[in-house]
Amino acid sequence: MGTETVRTEALDEATGLRREQRGWYFYDWACSVYSTSVLTVFLGPYLTSVADHAADADGYVHPLGIPVRAGSFFAYSVSLSVIVAVVLMPLVAGAADRTGRKRHLLGAAAYTGAAATTGMFFLDGDRYLLGGLLLVVANAAQSVALMLYNSYLPQIAPPEERDTVSSRGWAFGYASGSLVLVADLVLYSAHDSFGLSETEAVRICLAGAGLWWGLFAVIPLRRLRDRGGRTAGATVPGLRQLAATVRDMRRHPLTLSFLLAYLVYNDGIQTVISQASVYGSEELGLGQSTLIGAVLMVQVLAVAGALTMGRLARAYGAKRTILGSLVAWTVTLAAGYFLPAGAPVWFFVLAGGIGLVLGGSQALSRSLFSHLVPPGKEAEYFAAYEVSDRGMSWLGPLLFGITYQVSGSYRSAIISLVAFFVIGFALLARVPVRRAIREAGNPVPRKI
């Protein structure tokens, strides 16, 4: 009877984890449309046009009396949102780990972001300040929610399943982004047929992303479970909590070594994503429709890429698969250097290469880091993971900009980013991940 009871309990636990995993996937499905439709495609140009409408004769707007070029307002708003997120993430992470109320905090962050995004429907005329405020709130909330979402991974997936679970989550996100982006592009391209102006179509696309986010966030919030917190009591202020986490990380130097490698090569990945459209338009002379089509292709192929790299990780281990993806990134950038101008077909080939390695590189990095987190400190360590990621994200664009300024060539600027993948490869190759996992106090998977 005792043995049968144990088996029943184990089966119930496995069934519960499967249910949580399926719910966890749906948060990526819910929030990825914000990154794709709002940040990548529509909000930057639209908010800039709203700021232009409100600008004075010299092209300046004056938030809080500060003169700001209308063309810079979107970038400054994004930067401010990063600062807000950097302060909030350690604070929320500490509260999540101490109280065990991670699901409630995830819900608060998700619905704050979804509400702010839905509110972008009212962004018209010269309401640039409203747009900046909503962007800061939505972007910071998304960062906090993603940190909490990522920290669930080591709790809902045993070590041998994390690469697969993480890759499926990314695949769900890219599939969702592709689906909604297709609908958005149909609405935007045929807005006259729907009796809408161009600005009305954009505002509907922005608000629709918020409604989608809020609607599908219900699924993970109903399925994910809170785990008990470590201790009771008040939380430590955000930056002090981050400093405490970093001090704790010093007791796990191999975890820090992996984090450094990730920050280097991920900065290269993020810079390629953000600057590829500039390279396509300015250096290759491609039109907006080509660039949007390339974004959609990246989203679609990233689904297949994430799932394929998840299977490769099961066969060869996450570390080797990530190293292989960094080689692929290097080859892709080298090929991009030689792309002929005015040839959309070759730009789509480049976008295809990026899509195939994009999702898998990030998904496997997340799952590998989850093995290096000491039990009970998931949210705190993933907060440091997200904060450090954002804190380093200026290096790649800076190198890209300086290279262009010195050389006057976007080809030289794009090839300069190879350095991030070469250095990241060298740093990751030196990390003994099996020993790092053991020293973090976690079981070592058969393939890692």
C-alpha cells in the first residue's frame, strides 16, 4: 500500500507539472505580441510622428520643460523604461522569493503592462506625453513579468526537460507574434477597405496587442502554482536587493562566468535584431514592405529554430548547441557583409538565417542558466539575469554607431558585431557547466 501511495503521489506530481508547463507556455504566447507588434513594428514610428506633431518650429518637444528632439523621444522613453525596470525587478524578485506569492506578482505585472498597452488606443493628435508614459509603464511591467515568468522554469521542469520546455516557450511566443503580426499587417495595409484612417489602424493594432496579452495571461495565472517563500518579513529595497544577490553570486563564480558569457553574446544578438532594419534600409536600399516581411519571416522561422535547437540540445547538450549557434551567428553576419544592395531576395535569406538561430540561442541560454541557480533563489537570480542583460544592452549599439561614424559604412558596422559572438563563444567554452551545476546545489542532467 505504501509503495502504491508513493507511485500515485509521483504520478499526480508529474501530471501537475505537465499542467503547469502548458500554462507556462501560454504566457509567452500572451506577451510576445507586445515585443513584435508594438515595440518592433508600430510604436516607434507612430510615437515619433505624434511627437513631431507636438513639436515647436525647431523640432523640439518639452516634457517637463526639457527640450528634446521629437525624433529622440521614443528612444529616451525606452531608456527611461529600462531604468524603471532595473529598479523594480530586484525589489519584486526579493518579494517573490520571500513570500512565495510569485503568481500574484506575475499577474499584477502582466495586467499593468496589458492595460498600458491597451491604453495606447488613445494615443493620437499631439499626446506624445501620454505615449511616453504608457511606453514606460508597459515596457517596465513586461520586464518585471518576464523575470518572474523565467524564474518558474527550474520549478516546473526537472533538469533533463528544461531545454525542451524552454524552447517550446520561445516557440509559442514566436508563433503568437507571427499570427498577430499577419493580422496587423492586413489591417494596416487595407485600412481604407475597413473604413479606417492609417492612424486609426495603428492605434487598433497597438491596443489589440494589449487585449491579446491580457486575455491569454489568464491561462498561466490559472495553472501556475505558488511555492512557499524562504522567509517572512519585509522586502529589501530594489537596488540593495540586487547588490545582495550579486554578493551571493560571488559564492558561485562559475554561475557568474556563464552570466558574463551570456551578456556578451546576447548583446550581439539584440544589436543585430535592432539594427538589421537600419542596415537593410540605409545600406541595401530596401523598402518598408520588404523590411516588415523580413520581420515576419524571422518570427515564423524562429518557431522551427527554437524547437529544432531544443531537440539538438537533448542529443548533444545545451552548451554545445549554444556554441554551435554562435558559430552560425558569426557565419550569418559574415554573409550579411557581402549582401548586394537592392536585392530583397538575399536580405530574406539573411533574415531566414537569423530566424533559425534566434529563438534557440535565447531559449537554451535561459534553460542552461536555470541549472546554475541555487534552489530557492530563482526569482532573485533571474532578476540579476534580466537586469544585467539590460544593463549591457548599450555596448552593441555603441560599437555599431562608432564603427559607422569612423568608417561611414554600415557594412563595416554590421561585421563589427562578430566580436560579440567570438568573445562570447570563447567565454562560454571555458565554463565547466557540470561542475557549475553541482556547485549551485542542483542535480546534473545526463546531457548538458
